Amino acid sequence: MYAKEFFSNISWKTLRMMISMITFLVDGINISWHFPEVIRQLNPEEIAIIHVPSFDFELGPGFHFSPGLSSTLSTLARRHFRTTYRVSVILNSMGIINKRLTDFDSVLMLLLTIWIEKNLPLIELYDMLRGSLKIRYKVLPLLEPPSYTIIETKSQVVDPLSYMAFDGEEIKKIKIFAKDSEVSEIAKEVMEESSRVVLYETSLLTMILIREISEVRKLLEKHQGEIIYILPHRLTKLDKALLARDKLSQDILGAIESLQDQVDIVTFDSKETEVIEKAQELKVTLYPISYNFDTIEDKKRTIGDILNVIMREKGEE
């Protein structure tokens, strides 16, 4: 299905009064500039941002590193720290890790590792970070403890972040380690109370995690509201490799086909004419988004398009 018209006669401010709780699922990788602009227009008390740890991995002797959480927190923060690398320089020189991390990333890695090893409630760490960084919104963990992921190719085993720097070597296997992971009670409660769940530019790797962790998959399958996927403007090397592994076209149309059984609504770049041509063959409702960022007015149009999709009344096309 293809929704041809937006709600030109109804402002998103009016729609905001008609919608209850909204949950955003994010993985923090390649967050676009418009995400903080979109949520800034919403009441902080009526939204929750849940981090999906699809790009988390173990570093060195067992440190839990979450590049996605770091990126999400930095994007939402009103307080920022100067970018320095002192901690990772020391850890690298001691042969403990082999990645160059900012001090914020290093401290977050150490804190996550301590919380996991001590079996402490992860929500307490999130709340502490949220307060320290002066974040206005509820930021919650999806899983406690968080899972971590590795990617196997024909020649090596790497973390997801490292794979994205490669030239798209064929993926042999995705391994998500979540043996002791459960959906956090606060995340479960928030999602059950939400009128809609918005997957905001999440990687196709995140969609795999959602499918493979049964508790997460069933939570979304039972969701009474709408599940909206704000498709990334561009696919990453990892996204394309995952589509190739599933023998799907390595483009936006292939991405929509890969996730159409998991979501109700998908947004896409209005320039993708092939998607419009194939709309009747797809099982989801499609909404075009203007991704022209040349002028301030263009950017406002993008934000408005996304808000109109998120804030629309259920069943409206």
C-alpha cells in the first residue's frame, strides 16, 4: 500500500494531542541529524527511547563496549565532554584493547562492564548517565544484561562496527550472544503501554536481533498499536551484505521486503520511484519522505514529513 497524501490540513501539533505514549527503538548507529529534531517537537513525558544493543560487542579481556549507546547518549545530551583519548591510549599501550576510543566511550565501556559483572540493574546506570548528561527523555535498556554480537565471514570473525569499515565481504554467520538476556521490565511496560513503536533508522542487523531473541519478537508481535519503521536514508555496507546473504536486492526495496513481516508502516525516500512502482506488491503501508537537505526549508519539510507519519491517527492514510 502507498499513502499518497499527508495531512496537510492537520498540523503535527494538533495530532500530538491525539496520540498517547510513543516508544522509539534505536540502535544508535548512523543516527541522522533529524532524529533529535523530531523528538524535540514531542512532549518528553510522552516518549521513551529504548536502546537495542545489536552493535554491542566484547573488547579485550571481556569489556562490554556499546558504540550505539554511546552515540545515542551523545546525540541526546545537552552536556558534552571534550573529545580526548587518554584512557584508550593507556589501555592500548598496555595491550588490553586494540581500539582508539574517546574517553567518554572508554568510561561508558568500563561502567557497563562493572554493572554487568556485578549484576546490577542496568536502568540505574542509564538513569545516572541521563542525569549527568542532562538528557530530557527517558532512555531505557531493551535487554538486561545486554546481548553482544559478532560477525563471521569466510576469512575472519569481527565485531559489527569493524565489519562496516570493510569492503562488504560475504557474511557467513551472525552470532548474537543473549543466553542470559531478558527484556527489561521497564522497557516491556513502556512498550505495552505505547500506542506505537517507532524503529528509527535502525540497521537491518537490529531487525535480525529482534527476530532471533524470542522474547523481543513476541513482545512486538503482541503489540496492540502500530509499528513504524523510519527507513535509513542510505543503506550501510552491513545492511547490503545482510540483504545479499538473504538473496534480496541490495537496495531500499530489498530492505523493505526483508522487514515487511515485522512492521506495519515504512517510510522511504520519495526519490525511490521503484518502491512506488512496487507498492501494491508489498504488505506494508508506505509513506514517502522528502530527503532533500539543501535548504533550511527542505530540512523543515523532512522533519514535518516524519512527524506526520509518527503522529497520524491509526488507520489514516
